[in-house]
Amino acid sequence: MSGQMHPAKRIQPDRSDPVRIVPLHVAGEAGKPTADALAAAPAVAPQLTYRNGPLISSVEVFTIFWGRAWQTTQSGLATQINQFFDFVLTSALIDQLGEYNVPAYPIGHGKRTGTITITQPQPLRTVHDSALKHMLQNEIATNQQVPHPTPNTLYFVYTPPGVRIVQGGAASCTAFCGYHNDISGTIFYAAMPYPGCSGCLGNLTVLDALTSTSSHELCEAITDAIPGQGWYDDNNGEIGDICAWQTKKLGTWTVQLEWSNKANACV
């Protein structure tokens, strides 16, 4: 995987393919924004509006670590990611999403319901979103350890170092650092590639980069479970896109700021 930081162009959301990714981190010397980063800033004032689609009220996260490395060299990292979810799902990060409650979908605390490491089949060096979906659906259908989807279930799939994920004609570490999606409006998942490039580290440690991008996708999936049908902004994307790579500490964990309509700011 490339170790270079690639310029990020502003993606113009299309209603047929809503923005649902963590974009690459783009910064110049001493972390100051580059001209590319400034050009990517929202040109229109952000304002999320509700599109009448499903939200995730009490999210139930199940983590899937795909590849043998998660049992060997990356086992400690996998444990830390699970500990992060155990903390963050009942934290102030979830509380702040309460402003996006709607009568049918009140947003409250969630929980992590389990974890599994998948070693067969091994992920290829390039994993297309279609292959990731196939793996996930197969595990749901055949593996008793993997819960069946409910309206609150959110699967987080982590791939190991050296694996590139391709979605929508773009690839991790060249265009994005993670994304969330749905399968037929009933299975909600996030795809989280290992941050094997500077553009997906964002001057953070591997763990902090992963907790930041995971919090980005967690909040987006909760507030826009089917991309573009929940809380969305046609000009700026989802709740996390507006605040990409702006982080804070929550307890000992690094999380991303999220857009607040109420505060008219990233909080």
C-alpha cells in the first residue's frame, strides 16, 4: 500500500451515490492545511436535513477482523478496538447525536454484541466491496457466532495491513480511509482498511487513526443508515464528512468531531 499522502479533491455528492467515506487526511507542514485541503472545505454552509430513512436507535456493534494477522501481529490492536467500542457506545459521543432524534428513531446508547476473527477465506491484496459483502453475508448465513441483522445491528469489518479495499471505483489509501454502506436496506456495515499510508494516519498513531475513522463511520451509520436517506447534506455529505480529521479526546480515546446543526459547528 502506498505510503504517500495523496491530495483529496472535494467529492460532489450525487443523490445516486451519496458521500459515505472517510476522506484522506491532507495537511502540509506542521499540520497546516494545504491549498488542496482549503479547496476541499465546504463551499456551502452545512445543514443536515432528514430524508425520512432509517436511523439506528440503539446501535449493536459486532466487530469482524478479517485475516490471520488479527490473530498474530495485530491481535493487541484488535483487542484495543473492541475496548474502544465498549467505551464509546455509552459515551458522550452518542449523547450528542440525540439532537438528530426523530419520533420513529430515538437515538440512545448502544453496545458491542461480540467479535470474531475470520481466517478462511483470507482477504486478497485487493478486496472489492462486492467481495466484502459476500463474505459478510456468508458469515451471517453459516457462522453461528455472527448475529443475524436487526434494525440496530452494525457490522464493523477490519482488514489487515497490506489489503486495499475498493468501493465505487475508488480505493483505500488513494481516495478514502473507510466507509459505511448497506445491503438491501437491511444489513448495515462499515469497512475499515488498515491505515497503511500517511493519508489514513493523519499524523496519528495507528490506534488513534482507527478509533477516529471508526467513530466517523459509527456516527454516520447511526444518523444515515442507508447513505443519503437519513440525515444528509447534498453539498457536504454526512455528519462526519463535514468535520473529517478534526479530533478530540474522549476519555483516553481519540474520536472525530461531528457536525451539530444545533451548534452550527463541529463538536
